[in-house]
Amino acid sequence: MSIGSSWTTAGTIGVGLVGIATMLGVSPAITAGAVISGAYLGDKLSPLSETTILTAQMVEVDLYTHIRSQAWTSVPAFLIAAAGFTVLGVAGPPVRDAVPESIELAKLGEIFWINPVNLVPLLFLVVLWCGRFPRHWRCWPRHWSRAPRPRSSNETSSRASSPRSGPARKT
């Protein structure tokens, strides 16, 4: 959900999951539907998604405000899809275990070098993500970040006269 590209998710993770589903005897069509449902939810609600960023910039709305407004339609649709896939998973045909788990883990150990260093990019994303919140929501102590820059009188007056900002407020 956090990588921000539905097509990348479907093309990388989705292909692998459909292949695993086929080996286990699970319907590849249902698996692809579940992957695409999750990928589009991630595309709508990720602050890294290019379509989410572009839309928020075009309508001149804060990115996180835009994400919150998209959640009103995306999350219910995802919950309905998740409920449907859960029913299909419970009521569907039994899954066959073609290969023992120990053999699968041994093959993964031969192909990939799996260790905690692999989590460094994810940790980096989380740290950057925490920096985007308002000061009182930050994930780290206040003394680690700089104080916000005060606005000059020119910025305030130009903002108040902007046609999109509505009527000027008295201060």
C-alpha cells in the first residue's frame, strides 16, 4: 500500500502472488482481483502515489486533506472487496499443499540474501513520512526539528487576495 503505484504493485507483487496461487490450486483470477483491489487502494491512499500528488496539486489542496477525502470512497469499496474475497477463501475449494514449507524456505535462502539490512529503505520511508505531519503529530521529539518559518506580511496579503482563498479574514 505504501509504494504508491498500482501498476507497479500489480506487475511485480501481483505476478508473484498469482504464480503462488496457481501452485497452491487457488483461482488465479480471484487472486488477481484481490491484488488489483489492494493495489488501487494503495494508489488512492498513498502519499507517494503520483496520481494522488498530481490531483492534490491541480486543485490546490493539501495532500493529506486530499487523501482523507479519498478515503471516504476507497475504504468502503476495499472493505466490500475484502469481505467478498474472505467469503470466497473460506467457502472455496480447499488449498492443496504441493511443496513442503521447509523446501520452499531453503530455496528462498539459496536465491535471496534475506537479513535486516533489507528493511533500511522501508525505515527511511517511515522516517521521511513522519516528517510530513504537523508539528504536534511528529514521530520524533520536538527539539529534533526546526521551528516553522514565520510568514512575511507580503505572503499573508497575497494569500488573502487570492481568488481561491475566499473572503479575506480580519486578523
